[in-house]
Amino acid sequence: MIDLLLKNYQEKIDMRLNILIPETSANYKDVVESERYSVFAGGKRIRPILLLEFYKLFGGEDDCAYNFACAVEMIHTYSLIHDDLPCMDNDDLRRGKPSNHIKYGEAMALLAGDALLTESFGVAARTMGISPELVTKAITYLSANSGVSGMIGGQVIDTCTKGEMTEEVLKEMYLLKTGALLKISAVCGAVLAGADENSIKLCETYAEKIGFAFQIIDDILDCSGNEEKLGKRIGSDDKNNKITMVSIYGVEKCRLMAKELTNEALDILDSLNGDTDTLKEITKYLLDREY
Amino acid sequence: MIDLLLKNYQEKIDMRLNILIPETSANYKDVVESERYSVFAGGKRIRPILLLEFYKLFGGEDDCAYNFACAVEMIHTYSLIHDDLPCMDNDDLRRGKPSNHIKYGEAMALLAGDALLTESFGVAARTMGISPELVTKAITYLSANSGVSGMIGGQVIDTCTKGEMTEEVLKEMYLLKTGALLKISAVCGAVLAGADENSIKLCETYAEKIGFAFQIIDDILDCSGNEEKLGKRIGSDDKNNKITMVSIYGVEKCRLMAKELTNEALDILDSLNGDTDTLKEITKYLLDREY
């Protein structure tokens, strides 16, 4: 049931992304090939799906938010390409394939990331059928939460505070690095549908809960997951002496934490008006994922 | 006269940039310091000034376009930081100072560039006092012309076609790599002021002329400029065996070309309604610049 629903969404999102980042024979075709390599590497499209579901929950009309949903996926993809670069995490494997810079070289991976980020905002700005007031409000949120006080800030904390990480800073890093894009997805969906401020606040809290749970599960999978299913190297946190929730609390305690956060997220969904059954399914799916 | 005018603009732009990218004591403060290092490294602010002048020419009300003008400068700055990285041009000097990655390391330079790019669109989206329709139209133009079919495309051509560059491809590269941001400046100024499509077309052609002239002058300065005034290494094109208009036509012919392009740009300004005296001064200043 949930699998079929996700598959339907994934197909529609992939079709739109294929239109938004078309193959080309122009002189700059190499960078487009590099962009498409990472965009179509088999991502689960969790973020755009969340955006579309929250948009629907608050009364948004069907396909209008697809551009914005794809913009969020493009930002997610750029962040993975840049994070894998030698000067960052230096990862050679991503989604079971060579990382972008292994395949296309560092210069092209840098430019492909820059291109996806640059174009994501144009894609978002070309959201049709929704008032430009709401679109600029959502773009403002998208920018703020993927910049230094959001996703990039999380990456900076990760880069700068390797040894001396405290639990408090670690939680802030999780909230920013992983939580920010999930928050963007939930909130921008709500904003584009014209949701009120109180509902938007609830969406933010929901996303913070699942964002924290998401990162804890990532940490668990990094030490006990299946490399083939995950499509990336496991044990990298341990190898890099990274402090994670798992290294502080151990796997079992972390599983309980993730479960508790998920239940809190489900309670928030219950408190919202409208049919949240699908969102609940997705929320539970995120907890149980194996990759 | 022109110096005083530019200085006044520069001060106002710097004040706004200082508000838009404030110093912080947050856990991600390192990346903000790195952003500010390059943003306040002494840029001439040509692009935002052009945007503000075109905005005024088409009847825009005073300070409303400052955010958008600063967004263009932020994109210009990110592009310089990423271009200087070891995997790109590997330049250690910029505006007379160590390049961003020399000062802050590669990881932080990458993230500072990403942050400036990400935040530029949020800054643009927070343009107040101008209708959101025009703001989203301008953001669409900004994104399209700084992405693969604009500035990044130019960089890709530069990176991919080192040896086998033809004059035709070289011109395309100039138009994209240098011309795109000048085009964005002129056109977005006009768009934000609500200019008609015909005028916008003329702004594009004007910017293409000065963009081409600008790059030719850059090439001339690279082989015969003053390293101290320029604040960057000269002779790098020659050292890297780069084909440029100067390597094809020689300095004297190139000076004539730049002069001719500037005259054509001045003619276009003449054909526009309104007071274009200041824009003409700026256009001539760009031709005569020594850095």
C-alpha cells in the first residue's frame, strides 16, 4: 500500500525532474549529464513527497506544487554531491554507484552541485497556479533553512567540531543538517497551500521530530545496516571517530528514541485537521526503513 | 564625478550587505566569517550599481531594489570563491588578498560559496515594495542566467574545452561566463521596475555588448595590467595556454574591439527613454578601467 503510493509519487516526480533538467547537446552538456547522473541515481524522493502531501493536507490543488517539490529534491541532490567531495567527506560511493566526482571529476561535480542549487530556485519561482506572494514566502523559507542557519550550518558544525562534540551541539547539528530539508518540505507544502501560522508551527515541530529520528536511524544503519541495500559504505562514522547518538547511547537506546520521536510526530499529525492517514504511513515508513 | 557616484553607491550597498550577512556567534560562525571575508574584499559593486541604475531608469522607486542588487553581488562573490578552488583555476590571490580557500581551507570555501548562493535567492525573495509577480519573474531570470545556460555554462565551457577552443565557442563562453551576470543586472533592474518586453530586450543587448567588452579588457589586463592594481596574478592565461581574444587578435586590435562594443552599448542607451547620463558614465568607466 505505502510502497505503491510512494512509487506513484516517485514516477510523477521523476517525470517532472526530467522536464526540468532536460538532456542537451549544448556546449555545456557535460555538466547537465553530471547533474542528471545524481538526480536520477535512485533517490526515494521522500522530501518532495512530504511537500506534496502537506500541500494537499492544507487544501492545495493537485499538481501546482510539483515544481517546488522538485526544487527541494534538487537542493537535496546538490548537498549530497558537495558533501561527497574530497575536501568534505571524501565518499566514493553513493546510492550504490560511484559518487559524482568519481564519475565526472571534481570540477564537474562542483559545478553540477552549483547548477542544481542555482536552478532549484528558478524552478521554485516558476511555480504556477499559486499566488506569487505565497511562492516568495516559500522561497524565503527554502533559502533560510538550506543556508547557514539551516542545512549548511549543520554541515559547518559537522566539519568544524569533530573531536569536541557535545550532545547539545550534536543535536543542533542533527536538527540543521538532516532536519532542515525535512522542515522545508513540510512547511513549504503548508505555506504554498496558504496554511495559517499556527498550522505552520505544528508542521515545523513535526518535521523536527522526524528529522531527529531520521538522523538517529541513519547512525544506526551506518553501524549495523546492509552496505548493499544502503548503497553506501557502512562504518564510516566509526572509522572517522565521529561522535553520534549511537556512540553515546548505543543502538538499542537509539532505536527506542527514534520510535518515541516517531510517536510524537504521529501525535502532531493527529492534532491537525484533515486526512493525515498517508502522512502517518510515510512517517512510520521512515522509522522502519532499511536504507 | 563618476568616482563620487560609484563611491556613494558602494557605501549604501556595503551597508545593506552588512545587514544581510551579519556577523554571528552561532556554532556555524566560521562559514559566516568566510562569506564576509570575500563579500567585503573590496569589490567595485559594478553589477548591483548597474541593477539599481536600470531600475531607476525605468521608474523604479528608490531603495526597493537594494536587496535584489545585493543578491546579484552575492552570486558574483560565490562564483569567484568557487572559481579559485584548487579543482578549478587554483588561484591563490584575489583582490590583493589570499583567496578564500587559502585563508579558510577548501571545505569552508566550498561551504561559504554554497551559502552565498543559497542565501542570495532568499535575499532576492525578500524584496519589499515591489509586486511579488515582478520579483518571481526577476528570480526566474536570475536563476536561468546564473545556471547552466548562463554563468555556470560559461565556466563549464572554460573547463572542458581548453585546447580545442574556436573563436565561436570562445565568444559563447565570454557571453555566458562574464556577460550573464551583467545581463542579469541590467535586465532584473528593468524587470523589477516593470519595464516592457521591448525595453528588456534592449537591456539584454546592451549588457551583451558591455559583457563582451568587459571580458576583452580582462584579457588585456591579464597580459599587460598592473598586478598590484589588479590584486590578482597576471599572465595566467598565457601560463595556462588559454586561447583568448588577445591571443587571437593581439592587444591593439582588442582595444579597438572593446571601444567599438562600448560605442554600440552607448548607442543603445541613447535609444532608451529617460536620463541615461549616469549609465553612460559607468559604461565608459568600464572601458577605461585598470583593474
